[in-house]
Amino acid sequence: MSKQAPTRESERIDILDVLRGLGVLGILAVNAAAFAYPVEAYYNPLNAPFPFEGLSAEVWRIVHVFFEQKFVTLFSILFGVSLFLVGGERDDAERSTLLRWRLFWLALIGIGHGTVIWFGDILLAYAVAGFVVSFARSWSAWRLLVCGFILYLAGAAVESGAYVLLTLAPLPPDELARMSDEIGWRLGPAEIQETIAAFGGTFDQSLRANFDVWLEIVWLLFWPKPFGLMMIGLGLYKVGYLRGQAPAWVHAILVILGASVLALMNQGATQAMAAGFPMLESLGQWRLALACGALFATLGYASALMLLHAAVGTSGLWALAATGRMAFTNYLTQSLIMTAIFYGGRGLGLFGQLDWTELAVVVVSVWALQLLWSPLWLSVFSMGPLEWVWRCLTYRRFLPIGRAREV
């Protein structure tokens, strides 16, 4: 058993908790479509079983422009920092062992989450990427930033590069149609209803449907972006940015850059909506700003929040900070709540029954619940319930969960 002890409350870096809270809430806004609709609607909203028009279309635009990829990017960046905060330098044998145990249990929890609860689990991918990136945690800040950015761009190239090239040298129509069918770009009404029947059916049916989709997407474990983002996050921590030490002018530049990238993303979304979401353009040139620029939009959000934190302090953002301190619990309870609402045999069975606007109401309601219950829980306990379980497993001993007076 390790003699190391978990981080005490006085040793926490408050701004990281605040950013983590923003990240875990923002992730739900994007994941909601994959809880409620066929997974193909995640990329093409025309695969949702409702007319794509009016307020529903505008809700999709808001999620796509302001949320998609931004908050999972933030979460990945912060996870990279945690590798160092938990594991220390690579030559620290005891803390390195703790980090390996932490990632091992995260992987097992991720497998259980993905196969039994919700196929969109990110924990297994973080465990795998975290294990690889942990070998680089003693690199210099600039080496981490350069290598991380190369991996990030490689991921962007895989995401949209092939589709951009195909718009310049298009395939014959029959091959293009075959590619569209293979990736499920546009489902027919019968396919949409078949998916709704599976996920909204009995418990056994929804469990099997969830497992089948998890098997189809588990290869995303090897997507290069999370590896790169974790390196970028650790590099930004080492240069002081994620410790709240950057000057105001740096934050101002990043906010302006982020806003500019969001404007480009909105232009791409407008073009896709007007054209009816053709596959090549929607996944290629109109998605380039999202594929390449999500990092800069995320840093714009982070800088805006750090400026706000500097002005009002942690007490002014305590609900968000508490949500971030319980990010592991809140992430997993989001899956439990959403699958209880949408999956068959688990609760309400509303899969495919709510339009984009109604889905947004569900998301905001879950946000409110987590912003309320997180500070209430932490007024009594020192950590979230699932954080406590994870830490006990990591340290291989029973740890107290009650709040203790520090001296």
C-alpha cells in the first residue's frame, strides 16, 4: 500500500477546479444528442427523428458552434495536468506507481461504463492516452507543447483532411454513395425507427444496442487528438497558464482568437444548414475550423473564465468549482440520468421522443441539478462519492471521506 496521501483541500489549485466544472457541464450539451438519438445524429442532425427547422435548428447550431469539441478539449487538457499532479516526475517511483493504479482503475471503470451504461464513454480512452503521455510528463514545457500540437493537427487531418481532398478530386457518384452508406451519413426513416426501437425497447434490447455501438467506436481510443491535448495541457501548466499566472494581455489575445474561430465555425454551420448537409463539404471544408480550431476556442473560454475568476475569486464561482471537484461523479451520473431518461428498460424510455429544443431543456435541468448538489455534498464531505471510491482503489486502502480540519 502507498504511504502517499491524496491532495489536501488547501493544496488544490482552484482555477483547475473551476475549469473542470465548466468542462464537465459543457460535455453534456454535446453528448445529449448521442443519448437521445441514433449516434449518426451526432454528426448529421438530419438523422434525428424530427424536422430540422426553426428553433430546433438554432439549438443545434448553438451546440455545434459553441460546445462541440470545446469542452472535451478542455477536459483532455486538464487530464494531462492531472497526470503530473498525481504522478509527479517520472523518477518518483512511488507516485508513478500510484498513477499507474489510478489509470488502471480508470480503464476498468471506463469499460464498465461504456459497455453497460453508455457507449460514448471517454474514460477508457483517457486511461490509454494518459498511460502513454505519462512517460512524457517530465519533458520540458515547450517540448510538450510542440509535440502535443503536432499530434493535435494530425488528429484534425484525419478528421477532415480526407474529405477536403475528396472535394478537390471527387470520387465517382457510385463510390461516393457507397462511402456515405458505410459511415451512415444519412439514415433512412426505417433505419432511424429501427434504432429507436432497439434503444427504446426492453432493458436487454437497449443493453445490446449500446454494447454494439461501443464495439463499433472503441477504435477511437487511438485517435491522436487526446494524446496531443494532454501534452498541451501539461505544457500550459508548466509555463504557468493553467496555474492562473498568465498576464491579462495573454488572456485578451486568446479570447479574441477564440471568438474569431467561433465566427468561422458559425459560417461553416450556416453553409451546411443551407445546403442540407452534403457529406463531403460538411465533413471537409465546412468542418475545418472545428477540426483545427477547437483548441483555440477552448483556450478563449478558459481565458475568459480565468479573468472572471481573478475578478470574483473562487467563492464567487463556488458552484462551478464544486462541480469540477466532483467531475468524475458528475460525468458518470450524467450518463446514469440521461440513460434513465432515454434508454428503454431503465426508466422513461424516451429515446427518439424529444426534439432538439426539448433536449436542451433536459440538459439545462441536469446542469442545475449538478450545480446545486455538488456544493451541498462538499459542504459535508471532502470529495465526491465516486472520487472517493476511485481514490480508495488507487491508494489501496480505506480513506476518510468526511471533511477534516487542516492544520
